Amino acid sequence: MFADGQTPAGRARRVERTPRSRSHIWATRTGLVLLTGLAACSEAPPPASFDVTEASIVELGAAMDEGRVTSEELVERYLARIEAYDGRGPALNSIITLNPHARTSARALDFERGATGARGPLHGVPIVIKDNYDMAGFPTTNGSVAMAAVMPPDDGFQVQRLREAGAVILGKTNLHEFARGITTVSSMGGQTLNPYDPARNPGGSSGGTGAAVAASFAAAGMGSDTCGSIRIPSAHNNLVGLRGTSGLSSRDGVVPLSYTLDVAGPLARSVTDLALLLDATVGSDPSDPTTAEADANTPDSYVTALDADAVRGARFGVLTMLLRQDLEDEPVARVIDAAVDDLRQLGAEVVAVEIDGLAELLDSYVVLSHEFKFGLDAYLAEIPDAPSLAEILTDGRYHPDVAERLTRSNAVDTLDTDEYREALGRRDTVRRRVVETLDELALDALIYPTMRQQAAVIGQPQGGDNCRLSPHAGLPAITVPAGFTPDEMPVGLEMLGRPFAESRLLALAYAFEQATGHRRPPASTPPLGITLLEELP
């Protein structure tokens, strides 16, 4: 990957890395593990009855430590849910590839736990990754049939970090093809469905990860965000998602969409789980020069920042421009109005905010559309027999949904234009104005709906996109479940803060999450009955 505004000259050579020394926090929250068909009792249930539905990373780790379940058994439980609900049942179609080595990896991690103890909170925990992440031995399809044979040479940086932390990579998830859309349809994976209403889209481009995590096909998952691709599927699937400060996490080994705007990171069912994944994956990486300042701005653990009372005394600014723009925005806006009331009741001050000229500053996709060809071709040029964008267009092996965007980007001949330079310059202006507003009004965060409209019916255009502020400013933004529309579709509340203010945003989101409890599982993927579980292969 490349520094902001730098023209790519090819894929960066990976460097040998040793596991990073970090403090891992073992949380001790109490809670009941969900059981299938059994009442809670004082004795630990036998492993056969352990239900992974909605189980947190902390709960999974505790269950493995106590011998109530093994990592290998967790893999089997998640695979059973995938079999029941991704290929059958509502047929969510969230997974592109399952890892046939997952059981073997889990078995080895179980042996290691017994012999020397757990490496940390992610030891033996099954997760899924978006299929634009490089994983050695598997193609990185980017959702495209045209890239079905693209075999990367090694793991991407964050995948390597997850393996070092002991996570089990269960499989790779569907995405909007080339990450160029927000409804998650691709020639490789087809259309992914939203588990809260399978007639609707799951958001995108990380919609496969969003649907899979919401449906408890894994403990959590990884996605990428160029203009909302982590936050939109998180909002549509009642999840927590963070777009970190530009440069917080390495994009090495993630297929580029825009090397100026791309970030990569986790989607999870809780703020705690998100913080645990961040602990394992953030940090400086020589293969991604944008991360040079990451280590200096990263705490020992994000988990220590979580504070159920963080909202008390905090100041939020509702960015009115991003709340209501069209009549169709009203159902979501009312949910956000209620969230604002909740914040006030929790002891926060909330004020209305406008930033002069912001709409015009955000009205541009020039950086993304111009950089796409150069970043993609540089990535593909480092992999033997991989096609270029021009060859993909000539061959025609891509979904019609992305045809116009691919063609437009392929027509860009150079980045040496006034239009491109002006678009890059806008980012500095946006960041300056946002930070000045936060400082002048003494705000902890700006807030607004992640999406102004609920997930659209499949085949219909998705409106209400608020994705651009965070990437255009390079500032961190977290989305947290805020409630449901009258159609019972999830709504996300987004909080945006200062550079490298992830700890503060996580604390605020955690306090809101703990006080409001809006996370609930989708009805289309309930816990599997023990009989059904035993019958599945």
C-alpha cells in the first residue's frame, strides 16, 4: 500500500515480523452463555450443548479455559450454523470460501492451550475475513470471477497478526465486487442477504462479513472501509464497526480501492469484541508507510478505555446536515432523535452543529475513482498470471452492477491533473474544519446516522449514505447499534472524533451500548436445536 497521494510503483515487499508485545486484557464480565433447549443451571453444560449464538469473545475464551468447549468444537458449531443458514434456511450467501484447515488449526490451538496456556483473548476464537484480504494458500477474489485464480504470496499484515494472536480463520466472506458498492453483490459470491430481513441488502461492501457476524457464523470478522464499507454493513446488521484514523492499521495485503482512503479493520457484535480485535491488529508496518505514527498513538490495550459511565459529562454535536435530507430519511432520523434523548439522560450535553461548506467539500468521489485503476493494477502486477483492470474489462467477467464504475476508472490516464490535486486538497480542508469545530465547541464527538435510510429491498437503490465525512477527513468514526425502524431494521449511530481518538470513541460507544442494549440477534438465524446440530455434517 502507499502513502496518501503517492502514485503506486508496485506492491510493497513484505517484511519478516515477530509477534508484537502488547498487553492483553482478560475481561471478567459475568454473563450466561446461550444454551439451546436448556435452562440455565449451576453446573457447566456438556460440550455438545454449547451454543455459539451471540457468544462474545470473552465468553468463548472463558468456556475454553474452563473446559466446557474446545476451539475445534467451536469451529464445528459455527460450521453447522453456516450449513443451516448460509447455504440453506434463509440462504444468506455470506461466505465465499470456507477454510478446510480450520479444524486442524483449532485442534493445534487446543493442544497449545492445554500445554502452555492461551496466547491471549483471541486464542482459538473463530473469525471470518473479507475476501479482499490476502490469506496464504487461498485466492483473493475481491468478489470477482476475474480474480478467482489470484493467489497471493503470503498473509496480509492483519491476517498474520490475527494468526499470531491465535485466532482461527474460518473462511472468507462475500463483498460488493471490487468493493465498489454498498449492497454486496458480486460475480463470485452472488447477492448476500440481510439476516434481519432476507428481502433486503446487508450493506457493503463488507456485507458478507456483516451478515456472517450478525448471524453468528463466527465470533467476529474483518472488513475494509473506503467510504463506509465497514460502517454501513455494521449499521444494517446491528453491529459495532470502526473506521480508524487513517494510518492506524496496515492495509498491506488488502486489495486496494483507493490507497489514500482505504482502511481495514473489524466488525463485531459488541464494543468489547471490537476492542479486542483492535488490540491484535493495529500498529505500524513498514509495508504501509501511512502507519508510521500508529505505534506512537496506540495504547497498550483499547479494552482498558471501556467505561460504562463515559457518556456522563461528555459533549456531542449532532451534525444536522447528515440527519435529515429527504422524506425517506425520517424513520431513521426518529431513531437517532431517540438516541440523542438517551445520551442526554445518561448525562451528556448534545448540541446541534453545522459546518459551513461541508456539503460541497464532501461532494466528490474523484480520489477513489481516479486511484482505483492504479492501485489495483499495482497489486495484480505482483501476482503471476493475474489480469489487469483493462484485461478484466475486455474479458467481461464481472457483475453488471460494477461495469460503469470499472469503465470510468479505467479511462483515467494519469493522476497528474488539477482535478485530482484539488480533490486531495479538499481532505486537508475537511479535516481542519472538523477539528476546529470539535475544539471550538469543546465536543468529544460529532454524531449522526451511519445511514439515513434503512437497508433497501434487494434490487432497489440504496439511499441515505453518510459515508464520506470520515474518509475525507481521515478521522476515526465508530458506529454502534441505536435501535430499529418501524420495519424492524437496525439503525447505527455514528460518532466521529479527533485523530487517533479511538479510545475515547470506544469508551463513548461502550457506555451507550451498555445503557441501551440495542443489540439483538436476527430472527432468521435462531440457535440450532441439539438434534439438528448432531445431524449436520
